[in-house]
Amino acid sequence: MFVPRDIQTAARAVVVSLTIALTPAVALAQSDPLPSWNDTAPKAAIVEFVEKVSKEGSPDFVPEPERIAVFDNDGTLWVEHPMYVQLAFALDRVKAEAPSHPEWATTQPFQAVLEGDMKALAAAGEKGLVELIMATHAGMTVTQFQTIVTDWIANARDPRFKKPYTELVYQPMLELLAYLRANGFKTFIVSGGGVEFMRPWTEKVYGVPPEQVVGSSIKTKFAMKDGAPTLFRLPEVNFIDDKAGKPVGIQEHIGRKPIAAFGNSDGDLEMLQWTTLADGLQFGLIVHHTDAEREYAYDRKSEFGHLDLALDAAAINKWTIVDMKADWKQIFPGN
Amino acid sequence: MFVPRDIQTAARAVVVSLTIALTPAVALAQSDPLPSWNDTAPKAAIVEFVEKVSKEGSPDFVPEPERIAVFDNDGTLWVEHPMYVQLAFALDRVKAEAPSHPEWATTQPFQAVLEGDMKALAAAGEKGLVELIMATHAGMTVTQFQTIVTDWIANARDPRFKKPYTELVYQPMLELLAYLRANGFKTFIVSGGGVEFMRPWTEKVYGVPPEQVVGSSIKTKFAMKDGAPTLFRLPEVNFIDDKAGKPVGIQEHIGRKPIAAFGNSDGDLEMLQWTTLADGLQFGLIVHHTDAEREYAYDRKSEFGHLDLALDAAAINKWTIVDMKADWKQIFPGN
């Protein structure tokens, strides 16, 4: 067969570059996408599910646009003990803003925060908590709040691990997010936490862009101020994305049912029900905090990340339960 | 140079298939991405903007994840005369449901709809309209409503053009959506219309998936019914995504500022302000309905798609105004 020399050379170059281009892809496909997961049942269940829904011709095949996965944040993607990170943020903000609010020195629940009186703070209950949130999360523009969160998250340190909170995310879950995305899933966060508290850092930390974060919110108001458009944050609850609110938030925001849901507490029960109790193949998973040494151990009696009804429901509905101690080789990145 | 014969053959196959594979791409790149737009100022402005923000190294370069474009729907992407399509849907639903509601025969505004008495319907005002919407859009599950919309949109016909409404979308805007996406933009719909009225068909018609549709909504409630999770639609307004609500909806849903906004009425004014009045390069565009022959001609005095303040603001803020008659070669697909 005659092949002109320049075609030969060009062709060889193509073959060589194709070989080079394909090698990492092949290597990647062969390597373990979930290296921080032990080879126990949860990992096998995840891989089996992903392969079934993403393999064309499989009876459980799901077209790519419908591969929606939803993740709770607190306790599922990052630490939520000794308290929700957003609560630590609110307490820090009270301290930072106290000089402009001399009345807080003698007004609960602010006084409790400033004096570090956790008993008085607990006594203020949910009403007190809402007051703290409104005082620290409203009264500024959306842009100003983003700056406040960005600064805080860069500088705050967890009291036990002495690290930024964004480093106290779960390495196995980061791998899971990436593994799902590599298999055509769109990953969303669906959290009881404030949506604008998460958005400034979720893209960098989880690879989840702002438009794929669903969370609780306060009301905002648009106005032109001196010719500039502003969105002002009002001290009024808009939406609580927790418990029965999660399916509502999912529908409002995503507009279709997820096929995989990942949570760790009773706040995720309805999201798991909404996702998994339907025709077709779905996947539900609960992260069970069982590792007091490397992280924390808590469930039915815990205030933050209370896991009771959802743990019972997991057994009934065949949701995968991750035993952090047994199933995770590594907890945090870089350890 | 020695090249073994099997490698030669393989290489030639690769070159041939690459050539075949690349040819359409090259042809596409060289062909006009906006063939239904005349070579007038709006087309030039669009192309200039897209090239500036998507060309790496350009002083106006915007990273891909931040290339967010928002589109109004009624009057911007599809027809809104002689009435909003969703209103035609509501009227049809009243007629379809009338047998189950004998009381409607003597109750306004239902009686007006059933008797085709548009004067009495207009007299019922906004209160009457809300009653119609609630009676036809609530009282069923989200899934049931999706089925109702899907059936209706497949069978309803526009009274003037005798075509399904999904064929009365603007061909130049379909090209624009595709052109933006081909240049790394994520395209969102931000409409005053009901979000669940749009989601069943926007992916197929506009290439915009449900999670990228922002709209008005009624409240929903999650409950387990006989072991099955349901989201029930309640007759209560949740959010009005119009006028000053549009920037609010954009922030709640997308979480970052768009860099391009496309509208056609005063309902889009605040969305255009929010998008374009900021640092950096942005693009604002208003579709001006000027073609009574091929579509409709209306602006300052129209009830549907009222365009008055936003038309004045366009001149001040240098937003691009599309004169449908002069700037669009073709209005609808397939003409």
C-alpha cells in the first residue's frame, strides 16, 4: 500500500499524540476513584449503583441530565461538632460587632455570647438563635455579606483541630463528589445551613458552583441606591431548607427528582424519602459518625446532627449506612 | 522512514476519521452562528461582547463559570400575545375542569371564562386572575401538574398561527442561546411565569434544563401518603419572579450576578439593572416587538409585555434594542 511520506509522518504524529493523550485516561479509569474508602460494603454499593445507572444499555440506565445527586452539608460533607460552623460564625460576628452595639452587653442572647455563657445561650432557645442569626446575617447587602463570610472562613479555626473549617471536610466525600461528576452526575448541596453562608466557598472546596447550592435563606429586597442596584438582606426568614423543607427546596431549585441522596441526620430523612421511594433505581446513604478518635461519635442523643428516625428508616429502606470508623480509611484531606 | 504496514493502515484510518470528525467542526466554526439575525447593530454587538468575554487574555475576559446569561421567557423567547400562554392554559383548564365544578357556571371569574366573556374577566382584575391561577395550578401533586402541562402544551394551538406554542419561539433567540452556550455560557430562564409551567418543556425547546429555570411559584408541602413521598401544590403564592423580584430570584437561585440579560418588558427592568450596572463588561438587550405582520407590534400601551420604563432605560444604559422587523431575518423556526 502506498502512503505518501508526509502523510506517514503526520499519521505517526497523530498516533503518538493519541497514545499519549489516552494513556492518562486509561490509567485513571483503572485506578481507584475512591481511595479513602475501605473495601467494605458502602464503597461496593456506591460503585455498583453508579455503574448501573451510567452504563448505556443497562436496564437501570439513567440519561445524563437526570443524574442528579444531592448532598447535605453539615455532618455529611464537613464537621458539625462541637457546633454547626455557621453558629460559630454567628458567635464570632456578635463579638466582632459588639463595639457598635453597646446594648448587647446587657441584652440576651448577645450578653451570653459576649460572656461565653453557653448555659444562658442554650436557655435563650430557638428564639434566641433566630435573634443571633438575624443580627449577624441581615442588615447588609448580599455583596457585603459575601465579603464577611469569605474573610471569616479564611481566618476562623476549628477549636479542636486548629484548622480552617474548609479543611475539615471529609476526604471520602470529596472523592465521591468527583466520582459522581466523572460519571455524568450533577452534584447539588441541599443543606439546612444558610445558602449565602455556603456559596462563597463551595465551588473551591467541593467543586459545587453557587447555582447548585440549595439552603435556608432570609428575605432580600432589590433597590436602586444612588444609581447602583443593590440587594439588601432583611431580618426575616424566607425559607428553611430542613426536614420536610428539603424536598420542597429540591423541587423549587432543581425541578426534578434526584436519583441519589447523601445525608447524616434526621434533617435529611424527607430528602432521602423523596429521592429513593420511587420507581427506578436510586441510592440513599447516611454518614454515621462513629469515630470519636479521628472525628466524633454521635447519633440518637446528639443536638447537632441528631440521627434517630433516619437511622431506623435506613434499615427499612435499605439505605447504605457509612460507619465512619470502619468504612473510611481517611477522614480529612492531607492527613 | 520505516513505518510498519499495520501501523500505516491504522494511522491512515486515524487520519481519515480525524479529518471526517474535524470537518463539520471547522465548517461550524466558520459558518454564521446567528443566521436568522440580519447584519445590523444588535448582531454585531452580541458577537463583540461574546468574543470579548470569552477570549483568554482579553481585558474583558470572564472565566467560564461566571458566564451566566439570563433570559426572560414571555415575549423574549416565545409569543406573549394575544395573551400570556400560561393564561391561555389557565382558561383551558377552567373549561376542562368545569364538569367537576358546577358552581363555576354562576361564580366569577369562572363564569366569565366559561362564557368567553372577556369583559367580565377583565373586570375581575388581578384578584380574579389569582383565583383562576390557584383553581387551575394548585390542588394536585407536583408530578400531576407536570403531566397536565405536558399534555396541554403538546395539544394546545395558538389561535392566530394555528401551531403549538412551543413552535412559536423566536428562532434568532434559539440561535443566541446556542451561541452563548457554545461559548461557555450557562443559560438561565428568569421569568414572571410559573416555574413548573415552564420546566416540563424548556429543556427540549430551549436546551435549558429544569434546574436552570427560575420563575414564579406557589407553595408546596411535602408529606408521606400511604408510604409514598408527595409534594402537594397549595393555593398560596410563594414567590413572584417579576420586576424587583427578578434580581431576588436570580440571587436565590443562581447565587451570582449574570453578565448578560435579555428581556422585552418593564418586568425585566430590574433584572437588566442588576446585571449591567456594575464593574466589568456586561450585556443588556431588549426585544422590541415591531413586526405586526410577522408577529406583533406593541410597547408602551400594551397590557401583555408592557414596555415603557425599560425602553427609556435602554437608551440611558446603552442596552441593545432589537427591532424585530429590522433585525430579525426570520421570526419562528422552520419558516
